[in-house]
Amino acid sequence: MGLKIIVLAKQVPDTRNVGKDAMKADGTVNRAALPAIFNPEDLNALEQALRLKDKYSGTTVTLLTMGPGRAADVIREGLFRGADDGILLTDRAFAGSDTLATSYAISCAIRKISKFDLIIAGRQAIDGDTAQVGPQVAEKLGLPQVTYGEVVYSAEKGKISMKRRLEGGVETVECPMPAVVTINSSAAPCRPRNAKLVQKYKHAQTVTERQNQAEDYIDLTNDRPYLNIPEWSVNDIESDLQMLGLSGSPTKVKQIENVVFQAKESRHVQANDQEIEELVKELIANHTIG
Amino acid sequence: MNLKMDNIFVICEIEDGKVADVSLELLTKGRSLANQLNCKLEALALGHNIKGIEEQIFPYGADVVHVGDDKRLEPFTTMPFTSIIVELFKNEKPQIALLGATTMGRDLGPRVSSALQSGLTADCTALEIGDHEDKRAKKTYKNLLYQIRPAFGGNIVATIINPDCRPQMATVREGVMKKEMFSKTHKGQLKTVDVGSILKPEDTVVKVIERHIEKNRINIKNSSIIISGGYGMGSKENFSVLYELAEVLGGEVGASRAAVDAGFAEHDRQVGQTGVTVRPKLYIACGISGQIQHTAGMEESAMVIAINNDPGAPINKIADYVLTGEVMDIIPRLIKSYKKNTK
């Protein structure tokens, strides 16, 4: 019997490729200048889910993402790589969420999905690097968690066996299902897009996206329901509004500072043999090296 | 006022009967915060066969050490630790709780914070006490914990506060705070945690089958000379000149996050907010632009040499010496010159 797996994925600004125009003159982040990508470790998580799908026939992989409308890109990317379906959780009520309010909203959406054996997420997202949402979703759902995963060896007879990668070491653990698992970047990279799946899903859209489109594609979902990406708002999940968005976030940002370096008296050394030699002699003389 | 409440807690991490450095660093920081806030510093140590562990903790200034000793607490698994901490915090109501940003602290912290509905800030690079005025609610908060951390890939530094929820929780990486003994002879109160009455069978469903710890595979933290490469090195192959220089000088090779992400170097070599924090005698930054997420992990180096082909690279502003040019051209000449002058 197959498994029902939910993969949590996030669309993030690509903070690793920050160009010169990434910061505005007033010191705030210019999000428009940063490409939005599928959070790298969530791709590692997706691969682990797809491997379980390959191994256990009848397994389905559902992507769940929370974000603005354009985060539907993450769902499409997952479909191109082998996921079965995906849900976009999107609402203004979620704006300003810290990790706890985010985890609460996601856990409410998972409760609505209701049937699942395994939730797999990336360890952390590159825009915040907190690694908190996985464990917090587990706690909110009352499920066991295994973080820092590298390989899910098996998921059968009601339990998973997996390898964790910790500081300079590894651990093999067993955990009963359902469970929440997070995956490190040290895990196998995600398989590329599959050309057939790209053909199949390239017109997959949310209702909102279809409404903004030329009419050509509007009726596609009538005979191809898999092209509909469900869009859930706060009205589609059962939640306590106080626990969402800003009001559900115990942490507040008091201050954001653009990075300004303290200028230090630095000496410029010409990259020629003579000056390099002088520098080396100086470092040896003051016992920095040698 | 109940004197039991409003204290600072440090969750200690124990490996092979030894309190981890990161926990001692947090105790040092916790002690100074406790002095500032005029409250007590308490520590929690959980494990198995850890009798006498408090002797390692008291010298770092703890007023109270809570010890829970039970075979279900070794090796570490998330849920039994969470249950004990949540129970303890419900009774003790600390105002601040600090954990190491280790794989344990980053696994445990969020689960505890979710159970207590309290805020947690990950990987702080500074912790300070300060006030906050909420202009909209017309409310002033005194003595909050400012949790300061780079965010957004290091392009901004954010100060995070938890105005209303307690405890204010934060994780800090090893090496970020300084470890300093408070007093060799300092003694506090020892309290035993009644583990048996707290743990339930469902807390122990995750089983560690095998544990294979490779100690200090690569440890750049203790090296007095670090040669670091960034994305500007261009390739993994080009890193070989850095290894060569490191070998000649008796140092270690470090890397920026971008270089690690690009596969140029192992993660254990990463210097910066999400890597290790280093304070070597000499830090040579090669092909590193110098985002704060990197400089946060090396700015306390005694001497910094920046080698970069971009004369405007931010790293140059914190460097003692700036060499503008091609790394692949300059490093071999440094090696040659060093060999010549140390013969």
C-alpha cells in the first residue's frame, strides 16, 4: 500500500546571488531585484519524497506552500519534477507571520488535508535560516519529528528509518508514522524536470492566475482537473485568527539595519613582488606568521 | 513578587559527561544579563549518568542548576527533552531561555517555543537588554531581550524582540559569545528534576539505532591562521592554492557560504553566521566580497588581509591590508615570498 506524503516547500528570494542592486538607496531590501526560487533544501526534501514514491507503489506526493499568489510557481516546479498535486495557502491574513504563526497556518492546512503518513520539509529556508517551521509544525500536530535528515531509508510497517547528519557525525533513527521529517542540503539533489511532466502541467494554474489570463485556457480544467492548483485562503482552513499573521507572532522586528561596515584604517598593498615581499617580511617580523 | 520567576535559563548540552563549550559561553553571557536584570541565572542539564555535572556549571556563575538524570535522556531525542523543559518552564516562568544553535538546540528550541507559544530567534550574534515603545498600543516595555541577528542572507541586521510572550528564547552558535569563568569556587543550589513523573511513553517513540560521531573532522575554529575562499575563487580546483598556502603557513582553509553552496568547500569550513565564528591571529580572505553574514563570523580576527579583484568589495573596509588583484596570481607569489624569507 502506498504512502501519502506532504512536502512543505517555500518560495524564497535567492539571497545567495545578491547583486549590487539588491539594496535600495534607503537601505531596504529590493525584493524585486532578487529572483524568487524554490527553497534549495525543500528540493532535497522533495527528492526524498519522490524516492519513496518510486519505492512504494501507490504513493502520492502533495506539495504544500504558503505565500503570495506567485508562489504557485513552486507547485508547478514540483509537478514538473514528479509531485502528484499541490496546494497554495495564500491570504493577506498570513502577512507578517513569524515562524510560529507560519507553522500554525501550515498545521491547520495539514489538518484539512487530514490523511497523510509523512510530512517532509527542507531543514531551513535561505531567507531566514531559522530551521523552526519543521519542528513547530510537528509540535502543533502532536507528531514526532526527525530533523537534519539526509536519507530516508524506508517507510514501511508504520515506521520510518532514516539517517541524520549532525555536527561531524551521523545517526540512524527509527520513528513511527505519521511524522515530520526535515532534510539537509547534504542529501541527494532533486531530480531535474521531466519533459513529459512539463508538457502535462505547464498550464497548471490557480483560480486567480486563470482569472488574469486570456480566455484560451480557462476551460482547460473542465476536462483536465489536474491542471487546477487549489488555492486555500483563511476561509478554507479551520483556524483561530488571533494565532495568524502579526497577532499570532510572538516575535516582532524592532529594527532593521542595513549593513554598514565600520571603516577601518586599511593599507593598500600593490600586487607586485616587491610589495608582497614587504608585507610577508612585516608579518614575519611581528610574529603573525612564521 | 515570586522570587522563583523571571530568571534566565540556559539549557546545557552535554556530550560524554562534558558540558559543551557553547553552553559555557551562554552561561557566561547569561551571567552578565542576569546581573544587568538583577535576576538569577539557572541552568538545566539533562542526560544519563551525569552525577556531578553541576560542578562544571557552577563556576560559570549559575545560581541554580536543575539536573535530570534518566536513561531515556541519553542519547538526545526531541520529545523527552521538550516535555521536561515545558514542564519546568511552566513552573519557573523564566523571562529568558538560551540554547546553543547546535543541531540539538535548533531541533529542540522550536518545539519548546511552539509548545509554550513563545517566540524564538535563531542564530543570534548579539544579545542585549533594552526598552521598547509600542507607539500604536501606547505601551512601554522595559528590559526586553534584544535578539540581534543578520537576516536575508546577511544583507540586513535585524533586532528581534518578544514584547508579550515569555520566555524570550534565543539560540546562539558556538564561538559567538565568549566563554569566561565566573569564579572557580562559586557554588549554587542543586535541584533534581523528577524525570519519572514527567515523561510519558509517547515521549520516547523515536529510537536512535546507531550513532556514529566523528569528532572534529575539520575544525577550523582552533586554528590561529585561516585562509578563506569565497565565491570569487571560481571553482573547487582553484581552492587548491588556498590549501597550499594554509599548509605552508600552518593554518586551515575556511570558506564563505557562497563558496560552500557552490560546492567549492565542505560545510565544516564555512565561516559566518550559519557556519563557525573564528577569532584567529590572521585571517586571509580570498575572493570574498564580505557580506555581513560572513564578516559576523570573522571580524574579531586580530589581523585581516583581503585579496580581491574588486577594489570596492565591502571586506576591504574591515581589512588591515588590501591586495587588489587576481587571487590565483597573488597567492603563489605570497607562498614563494614566504618560503624565501623563512629559509
